[in-house]
Amino acid sequence: MPIPIEAVPDDTLDARGLACPIPFLLTRKRLAAMPAGALLLVLADDPRAADDMAAIAETGDCQLIDARVCDGINRFTIRKLAERR
């Protein structure tokens, strides 16, 4: 299901200035604390962040809704699909 551009995330994780694997680890931790259906916006400037967010989405318990670069900052919108088992 597409998320409108103006959709407001339930939480924002500012991982700017942090190097891999810290944005990956912080994103997993934040998602684990969120309910199913919630949206998380992740801001990151690490060049490997796109690969990290894709790997998180491949776990099957969340979906990468949007990935874009704005003013040199990666912005990832992730929807949590289910509780981790």
C-alpha cells in the first residue's frame, strides 16, 4: 500500500553523523519498540545507509516505503509490518 508523501511518521531516528553499523543497529532497536503498522523516518548520512535499510526490510517484519536523498541526507521511511518472533 503506497504511503502519501505527506504521511507523518510515528517516530524519527536521526542517525546523521553515525557510521555503519550504528544506524543499522539503532534502526532495528527503534523498530522493535514500535507497534505493527507504525512508520519510522530514519535520517542518515552514512554512504552505506541505503544498503543497511534494504537489509532491514529484507527481514520481512518491515517494509521500506520510501528512500530518497534531500540536501545530502538519506531519508528512509520504514513501516513495521509485524512483531518480531
